Amino acid sequence: MQRQGFYLSDHTAALNQQNQQLNEIYVPRPQQSLAVITEVLADPYQRQQPVTIQLKTVDQNNRHLPDITTLIRGYNANDIVIDADRFIRIWCKQSER
């Protein structure tokens, strides 16, 4: 019987952590120009250091998603390539392209 209490306690802790993550609010950061994005990515890309990226994507409740901390595998004027060859679209004002 004691083992069941242990599992229930672990499950409750996991549910509480998941609920906390769902209710966390991520404040949107100001959008950067393509020139700033390129400048910021150049050094970590060359040194293979992780960067933190906030996507311009929101969930069904119009809340921003958590930041992504990852290595940059490559980038160009349109996309950033991160781990597992995942492409992230670079969003800039149309006049900056």
C-alpha cells in the first residue's frame, strides 16, 4: 500500500509542474531587424554556442510559447536551422528584406 502512495505523490508532483508550465506567461520581446538578428547569430554560430530564441508563434489562447535554447546549425536571410535540422522562419518587416 505504501508504494501506491509513492506513485500517487510522484504523479501529483508531475501534474502540478505541468499545470504551472501551462499557466506561465512569456512576455513578448521586441522584434529585431534582420541586421540585428544576423549580427546576434554570427558569433554563437561560429563558436557553436547555444542561443535563446523567442518564436513569433502563439498558442490557441494567444500566449507566446516558451523560448528555445539551442545550437544554430546554419542561417540565411529567411531561416534559422537549429538542432535536428529544424527550420525556423525569420520574421522581419517586409521593408527590411
